[in-house]
Amino acid sequence: MTHKLTIRVYYEDTDMAGIVYYANYLRYIERGRSEWVRDNGMDQNAMKEEGVVFAVRRVEADYLLPAKLDDELVVETDVMSVTAARMVMEQHVKRDEEVLFHAIVTVVCIGENGLPTRLPAKVRQMVH
């Protein structure tokens, strides 16, 4: 099921050309994943207290069209696959039905020692 988050482009998001600075798309999709986590009943603070946090392992990104000041954008997030150790998500940033940005993001969990650990059972069960 596709999760959707609506955001607005502010002046601070743009570069000298008046378009969204490329790195801000990574912020937008991070917000999309964070809201996906929250909307699916996961508490990242509780996870951290248990010694596990999410970390991005890999991002494959395609910048297709520019977003501009005051555009209303929608960040769409879908889970593509889940294993015991990682979750692969597909994300789009759209203006209306136009895809401006596309990313495939691999998310893992790391423990307090900074080493990879299994995804929490709740996460794996939720997406299967």
C-alpha cells in the first residue's frame, strides 16, 4: 500500500536558479519514510531505547524534473522487499501526477555497537 506525504516547497529549499536544491529531495524522502514508520505504528524512540535504529544503507536516485518554489509535492513510499536484515523501499516525489524524483532506498537496522542487526519482528511482520 502506497504511503503519501504532502509537502510544500519553501524558499529555503531552492537554489539560485529557483529550483529545489538536489540534496533536499533526500530530505523529502526521509520525511516520507519517517511518516510511513509513524503511520504504521512504530515508535523510533522506543526502538532506540531497545538499542536498534534505522539507517540508510544505499540510495539509488534519479532526478527527472525540477520542483520550484511554492510547489505542492507528494512523496509516495512503497515497500518493495523485506528480508531479515533489510528493507528496500521505492519512493517518488510528484507534482500532481508528474514524477520529479525517483529513488530506491535500502534501509537496515544497526545496534548500539554500530553494527548491522536484524530488523525488528514487528517491522518484518507488518510488511509481509
